[in-house]
Amino acid sequence: MSNMPIAPPPPPPPPGWSAPVGSRAVLRSPVGLSKVVTGLLGLGIVVDLFAVWQGSQSYELVGRLVRNVGSVSSQEIDQADSLYRVCGILQVAATLATAVVFIVWFHRARVNAEVFAPEYHEKARGWAIWGWFVPVVNLWFPRRVAIDIWKASADGNTGSRALLNWWWALWVANLVFGRLASRRYANAGTPEEIKGAIAGLMASDVLSVLAAVLALLFVRRLTRMQHEKALRGPAF
């Protein structure tokens, strides 16, 4: 008979939890995808900062208009409005590109985490994708999936999840506040209303920058955890 040691079976899932079902999980490196994600997040940060700067210029311009109608020419108004619209288009493009690659990376990290510890996952792996798109559910399902990935990738020593929690809090705050600020700007009619709406948009852009910085750190940290755990190999 062979003297090869037999690996013990994995521990049973905690009460009330169920391991996901579906095709067999396969370990794949998230490093390459993480580099693309962090690069796009960095690009988004630059675009948001440009939007904050352009917003400050528009805010000052509208302030002059409120104080003295004749102090601002129609050409200045049109130019500022055009640049601000360009900022919005760039932000949407950067956000969409980042979201696509981030979700691909997030799903890969979720599948890897299932290889590491299949008993840790409350949500099926499909929620790593669809959880971002279902209204209302997208406010907490991705965080739940992220917590399970974090635990499975940390060899049982989860440590502080402050980075994950702060990233998620800022992302949700920016999601809600950004929609309110955009709606206020779209409905603004008087110069005073436009000035207040621009201030709201700038605050939303600042939140977006902070959320993107923490998202970048989260991606790098979780990728490093999975990469190091994969290099160590299975523990019997």
C-alpha cells in the first residue's frame, strides 16, 4: 500500500451557512487583472480631480454672475459649461471601464477564495457579478461577498477589515450622494441654484476620489493575500 498521507476532509460549514454549488472552482492568478484595475482606478482619480478643479472654476464663475450679472460674458458661460460636460463624459467613461475590469477581478478573487476555503462562503459565486447590478441588494451583497473572500484568503487570520469597511462606506455614500447631486444640478434653474448644485457635485467628486483610493488599496491588499497564499500551497 502507498504511504502517501491522506489529506483530512475540510471542516464543515458553520451553522446556517452553505457552500456554493456549481462548476469546480479553479485557482487563477489575480495579479494581472489587479494591475489593470489599479491603473484604471488611478485614471479615475485623476479625472475626478480634474472635475473638482473645473467645478471650482465654474463655481467661481457663477458666483461672479450672482454678484454682478454683467461681469460674466456668455462666451465664458458657454466655455465653462462645455468643459464641465466634458468632465462628466470622461468620468462616465472611466467609471464604466473600471467597473467592468473590477468586477472581472472580483469574480476571479471569489473563485480563488472558494478554492482556498469553500466552507466560508454564504453567497454563491454568481453574486460576485450580479450583486453589483440588482437594485437595493447592491448596497450590501458585494460587501458580504468581499468579507467572505477576505476570510478565505487570510488563512483564518482575518485581521482588521477596516480598509474593506471604509471603502464600502465611502462607495455607498458616493453612490447615494452623487445621484442626489446630479439630480439637483439637472433641475437647477437660477444662478443661485446652479452654484449650490455645483458645490454638491464637487463634494461628490471628492467622495469619489476617497472611495477610489481605498478601492485601489483594497484591490492591492486582497490580491497580495491571495498571491501569497497560493505560493504557500495547500496546508495539510
